[in-house]
Amino acid sequence: MNSKNRVVSITVRGALLAMAWAAAASPAATTTAAPTTTAPAAGAATVAAAAPPATAATPDAVAAATSDAAPAAAPPAGAAPDDFKTLDQEVQGLKKDVIDLNKDLFVLEEELLFPANTQVALYVSMDVGTFFALDSITVKIDNKEVKNYLYTAREADALLKGGVQQIYLGNLKVGKHELVAFFTGKGPVERAYKRGATIVFDKGVGAKYLELKITDRLAKHQPEFTIKDWE
């Protein structure tokens, strides 16, 4: 093989290798380069001349093309946070629905157990801070004990700050009834203190509300216990 034919052979081999790289990089490159293979053998120089554009498909070019295509295939970065946000909103909505349902069930339960025509409710309020510290309250209606409540320090403090507690909810028939309440705690000079209050009230058709009030009696430096009938 003379030098001229050897150069042509090497050139053709280089062109074929370049075409192979192009085919690996993109199927379209094979389609584009295919017509050049129909050239006659005598025109090998023409094939060699077409080789330089194909040599652009080097391994680095293939890697670059792959890296450019990767972001397009990946899912949008903002999709996951939006999904979590939507899920969290749905969970919060379900929690609110459960709370509302519990409220409705509680009201329905009270209406069924304590109808308005027989219902009686007792509340406790305090306006003291000097002469009495509440520990417990015992309630009797018609000589029958219906409630004995022992207070924690937090509950007593809540009453001192203006809170009102529903201590009893029950049923009474229409007519006259007697309510007696006993208050136990610490009185002046941190001594054990127990006092009572009583009221006779009429229970008519409809709900009845009574308030057990604890106040300071400044003139006598003593606590005062009263029962108020909310007619």
C-alpha cells in the first residue's frame, strides 16, 4: 500500500469513527450522515472533507448534551412543597370539622340529658383576695348532695381573676326547692374556714340558673357567701 492510499484509508477510518460518535450522541446525527456513505470509493477525499463537522460529537459534547437534557426530565422543584402545603391545609380543615362536630354533639347531649323545661344550672364566681382562699364546695338540693368539688390552685386562681365555673347541671321538677352550699377554705389569718349559704327557689317551666358568689366583706374583714337566683 502506497503512502497516498494509506492516508486515504486512515482518513476514512477517522470519518467512520466520528460518525459512530455522532450516532451515539443523537439518532438524528446518524440520519444526517447516512447519505455520505453512498459516495463512490473514488471520492474518499470528499468523505474526509465532511468529517470535521462530525468530529464535534466528542465524549465531552455527549456529556454536555446529557447534562442539558437532565433538568428537563426532572420534576419541578416547587411541586413537593405545594403538595405538602395542600395536605397540611386538608388536615387542618379536618381538625376544624372534628372540633365543630364535637361541639354539636356536646350541645345535643345536654339537650337530651337536661331538657330546658327541667334543667337547673349552678355557677360559681369569686370577688375575693384578702379574706378567703377556696378549697372546696359541697352542694345539696332538697337535702340530697349533688356535688362535692375540690379545687386545684390553678382553678382557684382562675376564679380570682374573674372566671366563672359551671359546678352543677341537673334536672328538677317544677315546684319549690331548697339549695344549700358549703364553702371550705382558708379564712383570715390562714385559719381553716367553713361557711354555708342557702336559698329556697321556685322551679318553673324552663331552665333555672343560680350563682354561688364569694365576696370580701370589708366592713367585718370576713368573706361573704351568697346565692343569687337569675330569674
